[in-house]
Amino acid sequence: MRILRRIIGIGAVAVAASGLVACGSDDSSTATATTTTARAASSAAAAPAPKGRECTADDIGVDGGFGTAPVITLPDDCDPPKQLITKDLVPGSGPGAQPGQQLTMNYSLVTWSNKKKLDSSFDRNETFPLTLGAGQVIEGWDTGLVGVQQGARRLLIVPPDLGYGQGGRGIAPNETLVFVTDAVQIGG
């Protein structure tokens, strides 16, 4: 209901601004100030209100087992975490991955702001190779996949500073990224 009120309030400010311009007001600073106010109100309406607590790995819903495309569900009742969070959803076996090792991964990515899948190697039916710690991927992966074992399904919640920061590659600025990764192969 508050969102609807904000939209109506923004609409009223926009109508008032266009009315000043349409009436041929000589005071262009008033029209500019009103338009600036409307834009600021629109931006404020787009920014979600804080929920009061940071989400944990246990707040994220993941359906599906290793080797199948996961369905990732993000909660509405908590804020994105500010630190990297990792959690093995399915245990693997063997030695854990170390920097410098070749990994073959499958992954699915959901962006926090819109709770929608942005990318998935599962959907392309194509694994993703990388050398851990070589800077080929975002820092959240280089850090979050250390110790992962072959056959493990690992959840990674990556804050913006370990992801794409100010944005890029189709990622919005300051976006928190949620990955479900499958360690298909550790080592070459």
C-alpha cells in the first residue's frame, strides 16, 4: 500500500511539474526544481527499504540436486549480506580445491535486486572451466570456491565488492549475486 501511495505522490509531482511548463511559466527554476524533486522521489521509491537483518545461507531456497539445474528462491524478509557467504548444499569427496588448480564447474546465477535468473551453464548444457585464484572470475568465486570438493554443490552469496561492484556484463551497479555451483571436476 505504501508503494501505491508513493507512485500516486510521484505522479502528482510530475503532473504539477508538467503543468508549470505547459502554462508557460517564466520561472524555469521552479519547473526544474519540481522535476528534480520528482526524479528524486522516483529514485527513493525504487530503493528497497531495509528489512533490519542480513540474510544467511539458510534463508536461500535451493531445489534440485547435484548435476541438475537448481531453482533458487531469494527471501523478501531480510537484506542481502555484506560479506561473502558459502555453504555446501551437497557434500563432495576428495581433496578440496586450492588456488592454481583447474576447476570444471556448473553454475546458476540469480541477482538479488530482481530475484531472477541471469545466467546458467546448466541451461546451456556447458560446463565452465577456470583456474582457481588466477583472476579469471570474480573475486567471490576465487575466494568462495577454495576448498570445494569434487561432487559438491556450493551456494555462494557474493556482495558487490567481490562481484561486479559498479556493474558491468549485464549486472546492475552494487548488485548482490547468488550462485549455486556444482564442482564437476577438481584438478586436470
